[in-house]
Amino acid sequence: MRIILGVTGGIAAYKAADLARSLVRDGHEVQAVLTRSAEEFVSPTTFAALTGRKVLTNLFEPSAAIEHIDLAQANDLLLVAPATANILAEFAHGLAGGFLSTLYLAFRGPVILAPAMNTNMWEHEATRANMETLRRRGHVIVEPGVGLLACGTFGAGRLAENDGILDAVRKTLNPGVRDLEGETILITAGPTQEPIDPVRFISNRSSGKMGYALAEAALDRGARVILVSGPVALDPPRGAEVVRVRTAVEMRDAVFLHLEPATAIIKCAAVADFRPAAPARQKIKKKGAPATLELEPVGDILAELGRTRGERLLVGFAAETENVLAYALRKLEEKNCDMIVANRVGGEGAGFESDTNEVLLVMRGGVVVEVPRAPKREIADRILGQMIRLRRTAGVTR
């Protein structure tokens, strides 16, 4: 989708840079529009680098004679974050004193406003009246948070967190996609860590980004989500029931503890295949340390689910460095899955630690759907869409 990101002149303007990055990661084309006041806080160059597009600031630039009209017609959503009291007043009263307010009057798509300002300004009756006018027009308001503001005041007025703004964007752009209502999806994500001693462990490069993207996409489509997560540096998706684990045994136990309500299972976690056979009780010192580390196999959670899942839909993941399709087909049969999501790891821009991925969706009967490189959130929606088609066409029921 094509999004106009309006940035106005408040102290929270610097947070819009991270918001722009997140929108791009979600697969959107982002056009930043900065007011003159915003340029006092942030540089247009920053947004140009993050979005890959020229940043618009001046209504009277030679090339911008009708650019506000072109933008209004070419984009799907207008998001203003932060939205100052001044821009809210201009929008409410139809004033066209700058590029952003002029663009607003020409725009006919959905509008999302994320206000940020001093508490007294937010609570002033003029601002409240303007907000009511904008709500009546059908604009989505992402309410500011409560906390310590830059001016030293404690109260309402902080720019909402990025997660809340992104949720509003996703729900506004996809208002009718609620095709997973009534479903409970159990998702595993991230790596496991198998201890060698109290300070060392065996793990892998999984960041958890793909599993967390699946959880966010499923929540947006109306599902209840139980997310069993290994140790990751990610914020939990809003609305998910998160169960945090560290080892493969803990992940196995958590999966089966929460399995009963699940109507579908997505095993996205990169679970260790082996663990140290005898973890040391104390830190192993370098001097005199053993030259070898004895490993033992870890139980196969996906295979166990394949034997006990009943009528639940079961999706597994296969990260391979070679023969991706052949190994995925073998795993599909051996683990009794309905679908394997397979991807090659080791390249740039896809797989572990990356914000993008490219996968093969491998189903029974040799059916393979190739999903080209895209942001992981977009990949997540493709996976969920294929799951829904599998349920409908293959007779997989709850």
C-alpha cells in the first residue's frame, strides 16, 4: 500500500523516523511530508534515506505546483504522526496554509492521526472540539499515551507507541480481513538455548521475526493467538498470549500445555536438534576445559505433534542450505504436516535475522507455491491465506 506520512513540528517528530522504517518493513511505499516546523526537529534527509523517496516540505517549490493533488490521488492512506495541536486545528477548520494541510483537503482516502503535545494543550477545550470534528469525519485517532513529557509535565500527550500506530494502519487498510475469527492458532517462534554451563549455551541465529510476524498477522485477521517464544529481542504482539521459554524441553512442555484450545499449529521456532548431555553446574574454566562436548538428541516436537494433532491444521518450517524442495517434501511426509514453509538460509536479505524472506509453501500431492522475497509480515499473510485455502479444499477441520 502507498502511505503518506505527515510529520509535524513537535518534540516527538524524531520518533516518526522509526515509524517510517517500520512502515517500509511492512511492505508499504512511504512518502514523507514534513511541515516547516518539523524541519526544526528532524532532517528531511533522514526520511529520504529511510523511504527511498524525496521528502516534500514546501508547497511552492517549482516542481510542486500541483504535487499535493497528485499525491492525494496516488496514495491509499494519510497518516500524521506526530499531529500537533496546530495541524489538528488546520485540518478541523479546513485551513490550507502549508503543503500538508493543503494535501489533506485534497485527500479522499482514510486518515489516521496520532496527536502529541503538552497535556494542557491536549486537554484544552479548543483541541477537544477539533478532535471531535475530526472524529465525526471518520478519521482514526490513535490516542496519545500518558507519561512524563519533554516539558516536564506528567500526563496525557505522549505520542502513541509505534506498535499502536502500526496496528491502526493495518486495521484501517485491511478492515474486512477477519477470516480467522473463531480460530485459536498456536505459534512457536525464535530459537532455543541449550545450556553448556550457567553462562554458555548452544543456540542458532533465529531472530523470531517470522514467528512474530505470523502472530501479528493472525491477530489482525481475528484469531486468538498463543505465542510460545524462545529468547528474542522483540516486543510481544499486542493481543497475543505469550509464553516465554528458553530450552527445547521447555518449549515442548509449553506447546502441549497450551495445545487443547488450538485449531491450528504453526511450528516456526528453530528448535535445537542437540543439547549438551551433561551441562556443568559451574562455569567451565578455559584452563583444563575438556576438548570435546558430548551432545545428545533433543525430542522432535513437530514429529510428536504430527502423531497427536488430531484434526488440527499443522504447519512446519524447514530452513535449509541446499536441496530445499526435496528436504521440505521429506519433512512434510515424515512429520505428518499439512504444509511446510521452506526457505534457503545463508544468503543475504532472507531467512534468519533478516526483515524479509522468500519461501516455498509445500503441500501434499506435490503442490508448491513459490513466494518471492517480501517483508516477513507480507510473507506471514501469504502463509495464513494458504492455510485457509487448505482447510477449505482439503477438508481439514477443527
